[in-house]
Amino acid sequence: MPTSTVRASDRAYQQLLDMLLDLRLSPGSVVNEQSLAEELEIGRMPVHEALARLANDGFLTVLPRRGTVVTAFTLDDVLDLFQAREAIECGSTHLAARRATDEDIEQLEALAATADEARSAAQTEGYLRADYELHLSLVRMLKNSLLTDTVERLLMHNLRFWRFYFSSRTARPTAMLSHDDLLAGIRSRDADKAERAMRQHISASRGMLQSLF
């Protein structure tokens, strides 16, 4: 889409989303609408509209008489995130295993290899990006925009959380989970095996976060 046809509020939304995901807007910090408009060099109204969308997406929290803050992480909220991921991603993985093309599998294998390289080198950012893309690629195989939009939003919350998690911890390969079992299920077109692997993958992640809290 040409830049000239992109609405200012959409540009503001994407730029602010990027700032939330990479923690430039840190959890718990107060959002100043005017300052953000000046920083982004976009009018205050488009920024206002973008902030409203981000609040609706759960990235921001509006506090009566206190303003808007970047949503912080609580144990209940993160457990809700993993419950939602398990409910949706396991089903979509089951379908993806039945429909995966050779090209789809090649793409997943490349992303898994990138994630494994990052794990070996304890490079959390490289691992988190590859993990995000791998999980998103799985649901994109279904060519269902409703599912893709839902899973993408969940994965963005997941990415923000794990970036926050690793921002104050020494990176260890054991904290970055393998995708081998998941790939094996997809590669063999075994829908039940793939679904079980996804469930175990999400369960292991949930176990790590519970130990954190």
C-alpha cells in the first residue's frame, strides 16, 4: 500500500505498537499523548485514535482520573494469555498439520533452524522473533483471516511478555524451548501428534512463567 494512502492513525498505531512490543514504552509507564504526537511527528488526533485502539487490544490501560498507562504484567493476566493460546493454537495446529504443503513445511523448518541457532548462542531476541514467526506461520497456513488476526494479537502479547522476562534475566538455552516435536508432527501430517506437541510446548512455557511469579 503506498505511504500516501495510509491513514495517519494507522501509521501512529503501528509505530506505537512497535514501541510497546520492544519495550520502549515500558510496562507500567504513563502515556503522554502530546509527547508521543511530537515524537512521532503525527497530529494529536491520530495518536489519540491509535491509543484508543491499543487500549482495546489490551496493550494500554485507561485509569480513571490517572490517565493511560502501559499495561503491566500480572500472573493472572499472563495465565489468561497462555490459556487463550492453548485453546486457539492447539486447534489451529491440528488443522495446519492436515493442510501443510511441502512449501509450508520448508518455511517452518527454516524458522525452527533460526530459533535453534539463537538458542545455542543464548540470543534471546533472535529466538523470540523466530518463535513468533513460526507460530504465526502455522495459523497463516489455514488462510483464515479471523484466526490469523486473533492468534497474531495473542502472539504479540506473548512476545512483549518474554522480552520483558528476558530484559532482567541472564539468557539460558533451557529457557528457550525447542520446536522439534511440533515440527515432527507437522512434517508427518499427523494432526494429533502436532496438536499434542503444541499443547506441551505452551504448557512448558506456562510452567516457566509460574516459576517467575
